[in-house]
Amino acid sequence: MPRIECDGFGTAFMQQLDKAIESDGALIKGAGDYEVYWYFDTESEGRPLLFVHSVNAAPSAIELKPLFQHFRASRPVFAPDLPGFGRSTRRVGTMTASEFAKNIASIIDEITPSAPPDVIALSLGCEFVARAVVECGAAVRSLTLISPTGFSRRQPPTPQAQRRLKRLFDFVGFGRGAFKLLRLERSIRYFYGMNFSGFVPNELVTYALKTTRQPGAYEMPLQFLSMGLFTAKATESLYSKLDVPVLVLFDKDPNVSFELFEEFETNPAWQFKRIAPSLGMPQWEHPEETVGAIEAFFGAL
């Protein structure tokens, strides 16, 4: 296990934003000149388990909280807030997919003195984790991808289109104005509602309202909305190059599609499990079925 020092509350930033998960936590050095906050519980022994959240207008480690809470009883668990989000440094400048991958690889390096971790990632976080393995050589035992991006026949906008979007969001505060609308409670409930077939947990909405009101909270979401964090032809450049066992949990998702799963369905290293009905957040809507699928996957490794 890595040497970990629990956080105090010595900085104003740490006092401003509540914890997303009630557990120990600490600020660690990221791959750039900023700090990354991670939640952890190392009371249990065994192979470490790392959780990587998605990227959207209001992401944080809370997205994978149900799984963190379940597995902390039997394994060491770690859940970082990615740079620009949650309790991590918010003002990180322009981040690329490769820089997110480097940060995830750095986090994995902090964990791996004992054994390569299993990793569970959500949505766009899946692309970042795959890139950390393929591009940065991060050592992991397995990957569990929940509603992953990068498997749609429809590709991200061209770099030229992305630059146009970025200029639009940078134009005389237009982006900040748009973000102020996105962080309204009715907006947050609407967008979360797209990812739930049933009731949206109030806990998610409440925390999203808090995290989107932190200084600099608009910066990374606007980069996300410019579409520059997605990888073109991710199946070819990322997923096909993985050499570890992979479990994919999915059903339907209003934001992504999965036509290119067919390219991996005959690969013995890949498993696909539908958790239905769900719209991208099965760990919240069907926690028992989600946990059961993951535990069965781990048990066969």
C-alpha cells in the first residue's frame, strides 16, 4: 500500500467543499503542477481497487460512491477527483485527454507498490483509463468499463470544429454564462434525469449544486463541452490495444451509443453484461446487480 497521510482542513479550499464520500482522504501530487484529492479506505487487505469518475458539467468521485461503499469492506479502495473537479485543484489550465491519462497513471503508480489494481471507470473516464494503460504503461490487473464512451460509429467533431466551439465558449464570457445555467438545480435534475430510468437520488443533485459553485468550476466543464477530450477512433487507438481482462457494463445511454461493441464480442478477454433498465448509472439504479457482475468478473480472474 502507498504511504498515505490523511488530510486536515488547513486550506480554505478544503473547507469550502464538503466531502463526496465519508472516508479518509488526502491531496496528492498530480502529473502537473497541481494537487489531486483522493478518497480512500485501506482498512481491508487485498488487491487495491481504483474508481475513476466521468467528465461532464458536475462530476466527482460521488458518481461511483455506491461501489466504493460496497467494496471498502473487503479491499483497499481509492477514488480520486480528477484534475479540475471536486476537491482537486480546479484551475489547471487547458487539459488534454493525454494529460488526464498521465494523471491516472500517476495515481496508479501511487497505489501499486503492493499489486496492480483493478480499475472501475465511468463513461469518458473509461477512455482516459484505457489511454493510461496503452499510452502511459499504467499497470492494472483488469478494467471494468461502465457505459463507456468511444464505441459509437459517430466520431467526435474535427479539431477545427472543436476550436470553433472553444472560441464560442471563450467569447465575452459566453461560456461562463452558459455554465451558470447548467448549474441551476432544475438543469442539474434535468441532465441527471437523462441518465436514470427512475428517480434521481437527491444526494447526487445536492452535491452537484455544491461542486459547481466552487471557484473555477466552469473551466473543465467548458473544455468538455468543446468536445476536445474525446478520442477519435477510440476502438482502434485505445481499446483494441488493451492486454488485460475487460468487463463492460451497459444498457442504454442518451449521450453515447455502443455499435462498435461488436468488434470485441468475440475477444475472450472482453465480457459484456447488460444491466437493465439503466441509462448510464447502473451503480446507482441497480447496485446489487452491478456489484454481482463485478464480483463474478473478479472471481474469475
